[in-house]
Amino acid sequence: MRIALHTLGCKLNYSETATIREDLVQRGHEIVPFSAEADVLLVNTCSVTENADIECRKIVRRGLRTSPNASVVVTGCYAQLQPEEIASIDGVKAVIGMTQKFSIGEKIDEILSSVSPRIYVDEISTATVFNGSRTGRGDSRTRSFLKIQDGCDYSCTFCTIPRARGPARAMPLSSIQQNLESIAKEGYHEVVLSGINLGEYRGENGERFIDVVNMIEEMAPPFRVRISSIEPNTLTAEIIDLISVSQTFVPHLHVPLQSGSADVLRDMRRRYSPAMYAKMADRVSSSMPHAALGIDVIVGFPGETDAHFEETVSFLEGIPFTYLHVFTYSERENTPASTMHGQVDIPVRRLRTQRLRALSQIRTIEFHKGQCGSRRVMIPEGYDPTTGRWDGWTENHVYVSLEAPSTLRKRPYSVDLLYMEQDAVRVSPIEPLEFTEPSLLPILNHTEFQ
């Protein structure tokens, strides 16, 4: 079968799609771009916001325009929460929930032979097992996403993830090490540790996330390691201090805030206060002045008054963040927040979103300009033939642009950050570039990245 895959949502979903891809390839199927004609369209969904659900429908329609006779299979969080709704979408032949997500390959023939849509959705319980996943050999990315934790035991009033993903569970520490060793052999230059609530990692012998970090630091792998989103109440001083001196972990953290108002945080049932968050941010800034700090913020939460929102703006202006991911609150079915009093008008939510996104843009530009004149490590990721440039990210999350031929090897290069140009920082290499064609190799000796 010719199967096209599309992923919506978080880094965790990308790692899970990669694992599904590997299984499909081993079963003899051909993976094709989503824009190509396919026999099966597989969509891995998210359901964090209302827009994620709407996006799923758009993706299905887009795929069917290219492959009108294709069978559509939808999996992921949205599939787990709203299977009947998805099954009613034209073209959908199967809806597969979280517990059966990794058995899609086994079901292909059964799905295609079915006349009406089939629903494979089981109730998620405390007995739900952990299914590991990571970017594998079939992926062309320079970084590998490794899922080491899944599920969440928190009870945030706006969130559907515990219902979609189930209770917190994790990959054994020994399996993490084995996966990292395999990733090293496959030649990846960066690994992103991911999880639904990463900081609440609990190993089978009681290990915590700091034990994962210490184990990886001791391994000294031949790639850099990035920590994906981590809750502020689980980002301990010990973890921050280790990252600040590490040669493996990069100085980039993404830590959700959601609101700078203590009242709103309480209504959200978050497990920290603005003061606790500010203390964490100050520790990151003081120990790693060059570090990037990304923040999630939700605006328009029920009961968020103009005064509450101004508290959030004032709080953000007072801490050293680099960029914001701003989410406009949307009502999610079967969440406590959906029935709370004080629902904020949609136009007001949108205006607040625009204001914070403007603040984010200002801070990002300031951070990028502040990094000009420094020396960083860039991994080329995408090549634009119209400009003759590669784009990529430094270890501290600066978006950079390098002029080089398309044959440049995708590996780490030490670069000088020169100046801002549109949304990227222009860089120049301080070591000879390495190319894939022998005839283009530089005469100078090449120093391998350490």
C-alpha cells in the first residue's frame, strides 16, 4: 500500500508517528508524502485546543483532494476523545484510539475490507502500559524525538490530556539508555526528550527525571540533548544547575506558565504560583545568561478579567523570557473549565492573544540581536534553493541562516552570529564546511564537532 502520514500537535506525536512509520515499512508498505497520491491517509491527531480538532478535518479534506479514493485512518488524542464524531467525517474508514495506536499495521487489511467506518477505541485505565516511541532511521530529520514518559495525573481544569492519554507512566531507565545508544549509531546530532508531563518521570525502581538527566550526562553521547516542555514545579534547581555546566544538555528550556495571575492559576489548578515561576526563571537566567526560555500562556480563561490579564502582561514583562506560545482559551468538552462562570467574549480573547504575541515577537528579536557577536553551534536543517541558504537552530534556540551549497552535510558546525536579517540571524562558519560530494570537499583539514 502507498500510505501518507500527517502529524498534528506535540513532539510526542511526531515520535509516535515515526514508530508507526517504521512498523508500516517493515510490513512492506510504501510511505509517500501527504501531497502525493496514496491508498491510505493516516492522520495522527492532537486535541489540546479546539483548533486542533478543526485542523484534523481540514487535513482529511486536503488529503482526499489529492487521493479521492484513499481510505482515511485517524488516530491520536482527538480519536480517543471523539471517535463517533471523527467516524462521521466523509472518507474516514477507521478511528483508532491510544491503546491500539501502535497496532495500525495489523489492521490495514481489515480496515480496507470494511464497508462502514470501524472504531478501535478502548477505555484508558490505570493498567494502560507505556509504549515507547522515537524518530527512527526512516526519518530525514537531524534530530530524534524520544518519548520517555506518557500520561498525566494532574487535574488542570482546562485540559483533556489525562482523559486522552491516561495516567502517568514511563520508559525504564535502562531502555532510555538503550534507545540513546541506538540513536547514536543512526547518526542523529540532537535528541529531544519528550513526554506529556516529563518532569513527573517515574522509573520502575522509583527513579526521577533528575536521574534520567544524570544518566545521560554520564553517558556523554555524541549528540546534544534538548528537554521538551517541562512543568515549572518539576524543574528543580538541581536540574537547572546541571544543564548550566553540561556539555550535552543545551541551554534551552520550555516551561509552561499559562497565567501570571495567582487567581487564574488557582482556578486552573496549576501547581505553582507566579512567585515560584519567577524564582525558577531568575535561576535559569543567572546561571545561563545565554539560555532561551520559552513559555506557554493561555488567555481568555473563564473568570480572567482585564485586571487579571494585565497581571499576566506585567509579570511577563518582568521576567527574562525569549518567546511565547500563546493559546486562546477554547472550551473543551467534559472539562471543569467549560462550565465555569465568567466566560470571556471571543473578541476579547483574540485581542489578548494578539497583544501577547506582539510582546513575544519583541522579546525574540531582542534575544536574537543580543546573541549577535557570539559563537554558537548550528545544525543545518532546511535548504532554500531560491536564496542558496540553509536554516537551522543553535543550541540556545536562535534561528539562523547560513549561505552554502545544497550539498552541505547536515551536521553541527561552529558559527559566528553576525546580524539580524528578517526573522533569522546570518552566520558565518569558523571551521571548513563539509559537503557530501568528494569533489566539493574543502582543502583545509576538517575538525569534527565534539
